[in-house]
Amino acid sequence: MKVILFTHGSDIDGLGCVILARLAISNLDYVLCSNPNELEMKVRELYETEKLYSYDKIYITDLALNEPVLSTIAKDEILSKKIEIFDHHKSAIDSGLNKYDFTHIHVEVDGIHTCGTELFYKYLINSNYLEPTKLLDEFVELTRLEDTWEWKNDPVNGEKAWNLAVLLSILDTSKYIETIFQKLISSSNSFEYTSEELELIYNKKQEDARVVKSMWSEAEFMCDEEGNKIAVILGSCQYIGELSEYIRKVCNNIKYFILIDLDKEPLPQRSYRSIDEDFDVCEVAKRHGGGGHKGASGALISLDDKNKALDILSKNKIEGLKYLINIKYNS
């Protein structure tokens, strides 16, 4: 069986799906995508060149295919029988993408927040592609805890789950996939880090803490277009998790913050994180051409808008930031 997997390549959830697919499928190609727009572009490219038809199965995980490619594939009698989509983003449901037999988009399962890795894992087991083990169960649960931010409230496995994301920030993507893959094919019954990995993780956390404190000192406070008090920060989105935790500890008088990464490839990005737990940043992201989860969402920035913003920032930082938080990304 020849399989292609399209998945989110920027976090441990999307990469967890690659690792599970490698365990379950011998003839596998995978494509990493940073966002739904890139996913649609890459799927469309293989569709138009008819290379997509050469695969027996097509999986999309931790991302959902947007229109018009989604409806095009749904109408294709061949491809619609080969494709399965597993996603857990609220914005995908709000956009009406969960309307076909092959779209499996769930924010929660049995009242518990889920993730792409968990949804894909259950599918692989139910389809007899993969045998469940205690080790695999633990890895999937650690991934779910970190990706849904529930690790913060888990005194037993929380830090162990968070360490997965820290490890990814240390290793490059391919090295992370290979490292975790090797752990999962071992004879161990539990998921463990080596002493060398734990030392790297500890040092990275110390370094990140210093960087995050510096980033927060440069934050600007303002109101968004609906009058919500927010913080806006320029910096690398690789620190978004640590920054979120730090801000929640030191500041409780803002609804949310926006981290703007103008150096992010292939396109600059705005990352939204709730500080007020009842505030839905997904709605903010959708107004600006993005989406995601209630507590964590994102929106891209076009290169034209980046250049305009840089020009404004060079003259007036506050006005440049206001421009960046108010623009809408149109793919």
C-alpha cells in the first residue's frame, strides 16, 4: 500500500502523526505544511499533476483542507474514497469543513480535548494498521496533553508532556521524528528521556526563560478593534509556549496577547494566546484571516504587509504594531 501523509510540520502534534504513520505503513511519503494555505497549495499541485492518484491512501492530519480543493476532491469518485482528514481545530468546524464522510474534525472526544495524533492513532488501530501498546498509548497521551495545553494542570505527566515540545525546539524536525521513532520501537513499556536529553531540555528551559523575560520587557499595551486590552510583542514564535506561561504568571489585566514573528518562513505570523481563559482568540484570528483554538490561534501576514509594516515601524513603533494587528490576511 502506497500512502501519502500531509500534516502540520510546526509542532509535536503534526509530527506525532508522521511518527505513527512510519510505525504503521512501510511505503510512506509525507509532506509537512506550516498552515492550511500551504496544505491546499501542495495538495492542489499533486492533484493537477495527477500524482495524487498514484497513492492508495491519502491522509491529512492536524490540518483541514480548505475550499475549493476540499469540494473538488469530494466530487472525485476516486480520490474521495482514498482520502481521510483528521483535525481538531475549532476554526475548521466553524468554517463548515466537517461535512464529508472523510472529514473527521473533533475538538473533543467524550468531553475531553483531543488532538490530531490521538485521532489518527485511533484510526490506525481501528483499521488494523497498528497494534496499540502501553508505550504508544503514553506517547499519544503526552502529545495530547502538550498540544491541548492540559499539561499545565497535570501534576504527574505535565512536565513530561511539555518536554516533548522543548525537545522539538532543540532538535530539527527530521531529528525529532527519528529520535521519537526510535524510542517507540524499543522494548520499553514507558516513554522516557535519556539523561543527555534531560540535560539539553533543562538548559533550553533556562535559556528560554531569559529570552522570554527580555521579550516581555519590550511588550506594548494597547486595545484591539473591539476595545479589548492586549499586549503586543515582536519576536520569534518558537518561544510562544514559554511566553504564554510567563505572561499568565506576571500579568492578569489583559484579555490576550499577540506575538508577531516577522521572520517566520515562508510567511510572517501572528500568534494569539488567551490570558483571560474565557476569552476566545480563535474569533480574533478568524477576523484577521486565521484560525485555530479558543485559547491559541494564529494568522499569517503577507509579504506586502510585512514590508509596509517595517516601513511604519521604522518611523513609529506603536503605529507599526497597530497596523500589524489590524490587517487581514487573504490567501
